Amino acid sequence: MRLLNFSLRNFLLYSFILVLVTIPISFVAIHTILEDEVDETLLAQHDQFVKHIRSFEYLDDLEFDLEVFEQLSYDVDIVQDSFPRSGIQYSTVFIYDSLDQETKPYRELRSSIIVKGHPYLLTTRLSLLENDDLVTAIVTVVVALLVLLTIGMILINSSLSQRIWQPFYKTLNRLKAYELDKNESFEFEQTEIIEFDDLNNAVRQLTDRNKQVFIQQKEFIENASHELQTPLAIFQVKLDALMQSRQLTEEQAGLVKDMLETNQRLSRLNKNLLLLSKIENDQFQEREQVDLKPILLKQLENFSLLTSNMAVHARHDISACTIYANRILTEVLITNLVGNAYQHTHDEGEVIVQLAADGLTVANTGKPLTIAPDRIFERFNKASKPGKGVGLGLAIVKQICDHAGHTVQYTYTDNRHYFMVYFNDQIKSSR
């Protein structure tokens, strides 16, 4: 989740809770206030009515007049009661209105009064319908204001975020496009925000230090590889010359042969480590359309000649396939996969190669691994036939696939080792 959305989510959550809490509180508070106002009005009307009756107590037919008034009045009821009651009672009742054919809410005040020595129950009432409409209108306005406030917060936050965070996104985009091996340095524009200026300065210092370390490491690896290759080549020449000597005994010749093989392994190890370092340092930037079919056929032909003294059966199903990748790394990838299959196939074994538009599969017969399958692409993990190879071939395959965006997988089924490379759809071009 983006930082801006995270903060906005908290604001929206707060606004949502505020709306949920405010609506019932506003409704109850406004309803209570209006109800108190109605009660005060009822009490004033009650007192005025009682005062009016008291002023006419001298009339002989007052009780008859009250009965007539009770029948004619809608908002005031006065009827004789069996006994006098103490205090004033307020209540909310619902009365059916025959004219409007609906039930309406009323607020009532009930009290006992004595008229000419007889107790009467006096009831005065006021309609609450208008008050309910008023409460609904007020609550609606409050909710509308809260909704507008929330929408305003979202719009203001979005507008301010785009303007305030623009320097941050500029820095982020430059970091995404930054290439350590390119001769470029970070230069940022001065912003109005101190924190972003501090961030830009820190990023510039960090990239400058990383570039220096990268250059030093790259030069060290290249120099070390170059310096090692020269004495290894001299050692190889002298060992070859020593092998030509007629004075060597059989035991001495065997020792020299072992030294030659060891020197060749050291030379391959040196080259492979240099290759891995170059891949990790992203020094193979050039990419082009690479036709895999002729490369694969050429490698199969070469390995079949090298293993002609072994009874290895090879079969293949190769379709035309072109990918957009680095040619050198692609050739190394195919060479290592095919060479690994031939190298680890026993006599009378079989090597199977399949090339389709979506990927390459190289399989060979052999015994199960002596290590966990998920460790087969680790460096210096040699699963079989000790003494063959330097333990970097499959690690280079994995590194090349990661660099090119391919996916490499390994399975062991029916006494066969399968290595599958799936080409990335975004860079693949088949024909």
C-alpha cells in the first residue's frame, strides 16, 4: 500500500467512524432539545388553561361547559377522574388521524385539577410530526456536511499529495532508472521541503560511494583474473612440454597428467568466476534478436564429436525460436545445459533436447541427486561424478536466466534429469 493511501485510509476511517457516531448522537440530542421545548410549551398551555378554568368557577354550568369543550377540542381533553392524582406526567403517544389515515406522534401532558370540588384529568397534547421532520432535516444536513467534508478531504489530500510529493517521485524514478555501471551522477533540484533535500543528498552520497566500490571491485576481479590466467597458461605449457619428455616414468607421467587436469580446472574456474562476476555486475547490456536453433544444433554437433567414444544416444526435437537477449550469455546458457547433460550421462545413456516457442528442455538419464533438488543451482554444489567440472555450470545457468528474465526449473522423473528454461513472454519472439 502506498504511503499516501495509508494516511488517507486513516483519515477516511476516522471520518467514517465520526459519521456513524455523529448521526445517532445528533438525532438524540436534537430530538431531546425539541422535546424539552414541546414540554415547556405544553406546561405553559396547561397553566394557562387551568388559570382560565379557575376564572370561570363561579359559573353554575361550568361542568357542562367542560364536557362540551372536551368533545369539541382535539388537543385538550378534560374528563372527570375517580380520584385526584399528584404531579405532572409527560409521555409520547401515537394517535390515528382519520383525516390523513395515518398514525401521528404526539407529546402529552397529564395532570389532575379540582373543579368545584371534583377531580378532573386534564390532558394537553402537541403534535411531534413537525418536530420529527425538523430533526430529520437537521440530521440530513449534518450528514451531508460530513460527507462533503470527507470528499473535500480526499480531493484536497490528492491535490496536495501530487504537488508536495512530486520531488519524492522524481527521486524514485531516477533511482529506478539508475545504472551503476554508467558514468552518471545524481544531481537533484532544490525543493521547498527540507526532508526531501536531505533524502536527495543522502541518495547522492550513497550512489557515489556504491559507484566507487563497484568500480574498484570490477577492476580487482578483472585484474585478478587476468593475472591468474597468465601463470596458469605458462604452467599449462610447461606441463605439456614435460609430458613430451621420454625420461618420465609411468608413475611420473600419471602425476603430470593429474597436474594438467587440475590446471585446466583452475583455468575454467577462473573464467567461470569472472563470467559470474560480470553477469552480477550487469556488464552484458547489449541485447539483440538471437535465433536459438542454429546455436543449439551446433552445440549438439560439437558435444557428439567430443563424446564419440561414449555410447550416448542423443535425440532432439528442435523448432525455430528467436528471443531478445544477449547473444554471448545465450550461447553460454545453451553450452552449459547441453554440456551438463552429456557430462552426467552414463554409458548407454540418453540425452534429449527439445526446443519450442516457449522454452528449452534438456534431459539426460542418470541416477538421482545426492543433494536436495532445490540446491542444484547453488555454486560448487556437485551432485554426481566427483572430479568432473568445477561446480559452477548450473550456477551460471541460473544467473543468466535471472539476468535475462527467464525461468529455469529442475525435475527428476523416470530416471531422467530434466532442466527446463521458460523464456519470458515480454522479451520472447518466436517464428
